Amino acid sequence: MGKIKNIYIPETHCLSQSDGELYIEGENFNIVWNCETLYTDLPHIVRMVLEAREDTNNRIKEQLKDLML
């Protein structure tokens, strides 16, 4: 089996669940994710997403400060 390439997900078009699997569909991709694995990983994923969001908020605040000068 060859190396799996990274998949960038700019947006999703459809989310569904069946038989313990989460289906994520986009324009050029389909992902099937085991729900049990996702459930155990979810706290870590949410923490990282919230950290990224905080970084974005801080960057925007700094940009707004620069505009006010």
C-alpha cells in the first residue's frame, strides 16, 4: 500500500452516520470515520480547534489595533 496523501477539507457538503461510521462528503472527497475512534479523539480535536480559534481572534485584535493608530 502506498503512502496516504494529506486531504485538505475546505468545507463539507454532507455529514451522515450509519452503522457506527461517520461519513463526511466534500466536493472532491469522501471520508469514512469510525465513530468510536472519533468519540475518544474528540476532546483533543476540540481543544486544538479552540486554540486555533483563539490564535485567529488574537491576530484580528492586533490588526484592528494597528488600524486605530
